[in-house]
Amino acid sequence: MSAEKKIEDNTSKEVLSDKSKTVQGDIYVQDVHKYFGVTKALNGVNFNANFGEIHAIVGGNGCGKSTLAKTMSGVLPVDKGKVSILGQTPTSPVMARNMGIATVFQEVMIAEESSVVDNLFVGSDDFWYKNLTQREKVLKAQEIMEDLVGEYVDPYTQAFNLSLPIKAWITIARAFLRENTKLLILDESSAALDFDSTERLFKKMRELRDRGVAIFIVTHRIAELVRISDKATVMRDGKDVGVLEKKDLNEKNLIGLMTGREETGEKSISVAMQTKTDKVVMRAENLVVWPDSKPVNFEVKKGEIVGVTGLDGNGQDDFVKILAGVQESHGGTLEILDTNEKFLKYNSLDDAKENGISFVSGDRKKEGILPNLSIYENLVVPLYKKTSKAGFLGFVNWMELNGIFDWEVERLNIKTGPRDNLIGSLSGGNQQKVMIARSFAQHPKVLILNDPARGIDISTKRDLYIHLRKYVEEGNTVVFLSSELEEFIGLCPKVIVFRNGTVFDIFENDRINADTLLEGMFGQTAGVGETTISNKPNLPSSPIQNKSTNNNEIKLTKNIKVVNFDKENIDKDKPKIKIKTF
């Protein structure tokens, strides 16, 4: 390690007299406290890290992870204790930036009306590229976005036209554009990314680590942090409760520390439920998701959980939004079974709500929370009319609403603090739980979930799956979109994989496993869509294991036979391998 990245012994090694802990490292947090009114967000946190390592900060929702990240980024001052980075304490975001600290927060913060290139270079006047011409910025924006996203992104496109994952990439790219970065803090930055995109992010992180950059990641994705992290600090109730070295980093140890109890580490809750009735409650006929995509015929039965997935940008997100009435289709019809047991066409959000369809978005900032309202109001506002007397707002049954609020908060273990606080006072994960609770409270007959577990911890995920099972046992229906394949196992008896804006394959029963689903997402199964076994290039006869032979490959960590072929540019004799995945 170079001298500039090491600090003197008198600052890198201190003894905490009240904690009897030794602080060793280029970066350390010493007995840090942070309060928000009566809430103790941080209650004596200690940990240390060195440059040239990836250090995870992990814990349940509301444990203080994001607050800690903000204290290290100069966004929040500490009320007690010390944060030291190369012997300095960042007291403002500007100071942190000048110290070489780059932070990507969990909320996607971009200017919706500005272009990609303008969003990337906003506030860059004091960076090394301050003298770049506009053309040079455009070329740089093209280069880094294509490198991160894996495909061309028009630098002149306004941000509101982009998908949530690409917006997330813009916020991440800002950090990677900086040449002076010594410490990179990623707060749930992969939450909006699918596994393919996440692998590209990990590749960049490893490159930075190998150059001596310290990287802190705050994440709920246990499997991801186990794979990428060199060390992990576990937090619970505002305190550090343990540090795990690489050799001890596994799901069982992490969950045990996070919850304070032994866990099995099993990913699934049980064998997936089978549909008990053939009664169809929602259907789509010749539904056109994209203008040039093949039509989709779809139906979902009463008491069924149907999973939906696909590589990012293949239309699955648009599909569930169309089902929920949030987005218009480009053709075809949608029908819902009404109270008279007759199919009724619907094509708007109001129609969907009126007929018992509820939607939970993974983009809570844009499509979920009401930022100017309290925690309480965010959860119960849709119930005002339903619980009111005589239909007037002034006669709202507050006692009933209070009971509903308390029930849902307890059911999903939402750490709210005072209910009258603004929704923004909660952690991102707890905000997401409020959105889920709001949908449950409306008792819809069809619940459509678009990546609902984004930003929530593993214990809450398992509780959510249990509640979803109970919900369908009562005769309701769920459409569940996720990019985390493990979420489907033990939950969904059917999973639909999208490619190119249409259904590529439908997986049921023993075909629902991570390997097979992954192959389907890359078009390597005998799907029901445009690609079949007969027109695919020959695959290797044995799984590829932990090998990389050229710059077009990403190192594999899982024995899955997956190769993404570019169909339109395949040379019959020498197929061009576009990417390999884990």
C-alpha cells in the first residue's frame, strides 16, 4: 500500500477506553452516536477498515446502516464519537468530496428533465474533467454508460424516459467518473439492478479495490455481499454486534448476528403452493407490451402466485404495470372478474382499483410514497373513503383507521417512530414496508408486486412470503415480479420469463430453480416464444467453472451453463459469445 493511503500509527491505532476496543485501520468509526429526537439511530457504533478492501455494512431495516453511511459522507454530523478517514473527519458533502469520498445513496437522485450527460456531470466543475468540452463529456458519458449498462444509452435522452435500473446506473456512474476517489460508499446501490447488471457493478468494484480504493457497501442482498465482500460489520438496533472475516461470511452467520437468534439459512419457506381452483380471475388477450413485440396471452387463477422475471429491459416491468393499469398497452385487452362473476374490461388505474387490483412498486420514490405526508397518512390515505361514514372525509372512522395502522405495522414489523413524522424519516426499507402494508390494508383480490422486496432485509422478506401465502390461501391472487430468482423458489408454482417484450418461457413445478430460470432469461431453454432449441447455437457439453479466457467473459462463481448469444450477429461456425454470468 502506498504511503499516501496509510496514516500514522498515532491516528490509525487508538484504544477506546469505554469500550475496550482497539481501532486499527485507515478508516475507523469510534463510539458513534446519532439521535433524531428520541430515536437512537446510532448507539455506539465501532468498526474499522483499510484501503484496498470491500467492507459490507449489513443489518435489518432501521438498524442505522444508512445513517452511518451519511455520517461518513459528511451529510450528517455525529452527536457523539468520531469518524476518521485518513485522519480527517468529513463535516460536509463538499469536504467529503474533496477528501476523495464518493457516495451513492439508495434513493435514485437525478434530474428527471435533464439529459443523461447533464445528470452525469452535474456539479463537476471542481473535478479533474472541469475543462472538458461538451463533446468530450458526451463521449465520456457514452463510454461509461455503455460499460456499466452493457448496451448503448443515448447521452441526450431525458432521464424521465429511462427505466429505474438505468437511472440507478447514472447515480453510480457519477462516482466512477471521479478520478480522486479513495473511499466509495454504496448504499443499496444494487437494489434496482438485476443479477447481470450487478455482476458488472461488482467487476468495477473489484477493479477499484485492486487499485487501493476502500469500498463500503450497505446491502440487504445477503448472497451478493457474501460473494463480493472481504469483511462485514453487522448492525442491530443502532449498534455493531459483530464483524465477520471472509472465511466466516455466510448466510447463517450473518442472519444469526442480524436477528440475534440462530437461523437455518434456508432460502425458501417451503414447497410452493399449488393452485386449488381453475377459476380465472384476470386475463390478457393479445396484449402488446411493446409496439414491435409479439402479443401476450396471459391468465391468472384464484389463489395463485405467478412469478414474473427477465433480464433488465426485456419488458417484464412494463407488463406488470400494464396489468395494474399504471401503464397503457399497445394493443390487446385486459379483463378482471367482477363481483357478478363476469369478466369486465379495464384499461386504467382507476378501473383497476375499482375492481380490486392493487399495485406495489419497487420505485417507491416515483410511484410509491407520498413524501409530504406522514407515516400514518401514507399507510391509511387510500382507506379514508372505505372507512368513512356517509362518504365524507369529515366523518372518517379514525378509530378503525388507527386499528388498521397498528395491525399492519405490527404484522410487517415496521419501525416507525412517531407516526406523525414524515415518511422520509424512515429508512428506505421501512418506507417499502409501509407501501406493502398499504396494499394489504385495502384487501385487494389481485395484488401486483413489482420488485416489492427491494431494500428490505431478509427476515422481513421471509415474513412477507408467509403473508403472501396466507393471502392466497384466503382466495386472493398475486402477480410477483422479481429479479432475485431465489424469491420464486418455494413461493411461486409458476414463473413467466420475459424476453424482447414478450413471454419467452413458462416454468412450473420442478423446473423452478435458479439455474433453469437463469438459462431461460438468457434464451437458452426451449421457450414458448421466438427462440427454441432448434434455432439455438450449440452449447458446451459441460458447465463452465470459474474460468475466464477473454475480455468478453465475466468470471463465474456458479456452475451454470449459460451463454448469451447475440442472435442477429451469429456466425454459424463461430458463435459470438456476448456475456457469461454467474
